[in-house]
Amino acid sequence: MDRERLARLLLEVGALKFGDFVLSSGRRSDYYVDIKEACTRPEVLDALTDALAEVLPEGEVVAGPELGAVPLVSVLSVKTGREMAIVRKRRKGYGREERIVGEVEGRRVVLVDDVATTGGSLLEAAEAVEEEGGEVRDAVVVVDRREGAEEALKERGIRLRSVLTAEDLRGLRSGEGDDRG
């Protein structure tokens, strides 16, 4: 699927909104993209994971931080035949007290996430994977907001690839023509 068509699909389903938003990083933005909401629609989840699969580098395991990446890595696992792992925000306080669900030790892991802004959640996920003996060289996201994630990951030796960028989404603003934000 081409970038413009995918961006328009996000706009059509209301997952891309324009206005004044505060992001999880604390930064302000003139647009908000809600990939979690978009993933609740099977046709959009299918399109997003097809696009991610096209840019997915080599690796044995696809892994992502909860909550946003869970539907993405689940479907990517099925579509690509690669095992998956989920990286929790923090270690559980009960049971086996695991931080990662899935096997990463001694394996090359590709991190997957919905949106990258500063790269913080991907860096935390990479640290958790590496603590469990996995190797992270690559990360892929649906949207790179181009606000420092690529540079922060590169400093850790991790290459970031994206399906869409801030420019792809902002380019729709002038042609939006409806009341979605």
C-alpha cells in the first residue's frame, strides 16, 4: 500500500486528527495519530501490518512494548511466520515476574511500535530485550514523528524504519475537508 493511501485511510477512520494535542512525551503537536484505535478495525490493522511487513528487516522475533504494539506484533507474527514477544512497561509483581512474554534470549529481535516521537519507549524495550539476552539492531514503526527518535536509537546502534512520517500526515491537513479535528 502506498504511503498516501495509508495516511488517507487513517484520516478516513478518524485515527488521524488535527488540532492542538499534548503527546505522551509532554510535547505539543498540531496532529494526533491513534494507531491503537485504528487497529480496532480489521481492515486497517491488515493494511498497517502489510505495510510494516514490507519494511521489516531480518530478525527471528518481532517484539513490541505494550499496549500499542501488541496487535501489530501479533498480526505480523502470523503474517511473517516469526515468533513474537511483548515487552511489559514493568516487571510483574507476581507469578514468574517476567518483563518479556516470549523468548528473546540469544535471538535477533526487531522492535515494532505504533508511533515514535523521542524514541523513549523503543529504547526502554530494547534495554529490556537486551537484559534478557536478545539482540536489537532494528526497529520499525507505523509513524515516525521525526522528533528525535531516529537519532536517539541510532546512538544505541539501532536503525529505525517507518511506514509513514510526520510529513506524510501533515500533507493531508490542507486537503482534509471534513470535521475530524
